[in-house]
Amino acid sequence: MDPPSGWVYEVENGHVIKAGTFDKLIALIQRHFEVNGYPIPDNLREVVEHEICMLNPQSICKGDGPTRFFPSRRQVEEGTEKLLKVRREISEAGSNAFVSQEEADRRAQLCVACPMKRNLWGCFVCDKLVKMVTKTYKRETSYDKLSYGCGVCGCINSAQVWLEDFVLAKVTPKETVCDYPQTGCWKRTALENYYGKRDTCPQSGGTARVGNPDHEAGEAPEESNHSPATSSGDLP
């Protein structure tokens, strides 16, 4: 049975691929990825099926749905914007945009044990960030295959554990800091220290309201004593 929406899939930036059958749709999507140099996930059929089910929840789809986390179109768009910001920060800061190997290992180990850890599927923007950090800049930890992604921000942990606090602040609005686990979360601790607890999570260490009207969300404070540590090794 064909879904009411037809066999369609939005790849990126509003580009929609259509086909007469599901198998033909998968073949066209694979071809699109190959031509544009995108990695083809092993579970591509599952990702596409999930998207079609989201468009037609009362028709061909039954059951409780997938247990994995699939990013929405809005999250993919936001992820693309974050990727561009991170790339710009790394380009400007060089090796100062990354923490040390020891700190990255510590963060990744916390991610492995975090209850908010999720399998992230179908996020090709995420894959680009991972490749930029782990392949282009040769940053890896021994926990990369176990840390998965963050269920709060939808970020791939193997990439974000390497980013210095000031880079994270560029893509993490201060009003969202309290969404992270209060204990055992390196990212919440790093951003609370960077922004100041009184500006982020007053219930855990202050009485001021969340946010600062003098700064836009995601922008670093004008006055900060943060001094990014320099990790070993120069950028290529």
C-alpha cells in the first residue's frame, strides 16, 4: 500500500526525492548521497521509513515506533547552523578550540555512563562535524564507539567532548544549560562555569533569573575570565 504522501524523502535544504516505490526511493537517495559525498548509513531504509511514518502516522505505520532518536527537520536545520558556527570558531581559534586529550577522555567517559546517552540516526550534519573533529583534526578518544550522542542537544559526543567551553557556548544558549543532567554532566558543568551559575541555573547556585537580557542566546558574555587551554598538536 502506498502512503498518502507518496514515496517521498526530504534530503536537505528542502530538496525532496520522489519515487514510485519504496525500493526505487531508496536507490535514488543512495545515488544522491554518493554524488554529493555524503556517508550512506547502514540503516538508511529504517531512517527513510521512519520519516515517511512521521508524515503518515495513521496509515501504513503501526506499533510504538522506533526506539532510537531520529532528528527532526528543524533539528537538522539547527544542526547545520551550529556546524557552521563551530567550523568558524575552530578556524579562528586553531588548536585553542580543543581541550587536551586528558580532558576529552574524561568527558567521553562521563558520556558513556550518562543516562541521556542516545543512538543518533539519520543526522548527516552530525556526521560532518564528527569527521571534521576526528578525521580532519585527528582528535579521538578510546570511548568514541561507546559515547554515542547526547539526548539533550542531539550532538555526537565523540565530537563535542573535544570542544573548548567558549566554542560550546557559541552553540548552546544559556537558557538550555539546565536541561542537562545536574550531576555527572561535564557539559553542564563547563557551561555553568563559563556563563556563571547565576545566569544559567539559579536553582542550583544562585537567585538571579535565567538568562541575561544584555546578551543574546548562545552568545558569550562580554566579560569573562575564561582562558581556553591549548591542547598539544597544531592544526593541519
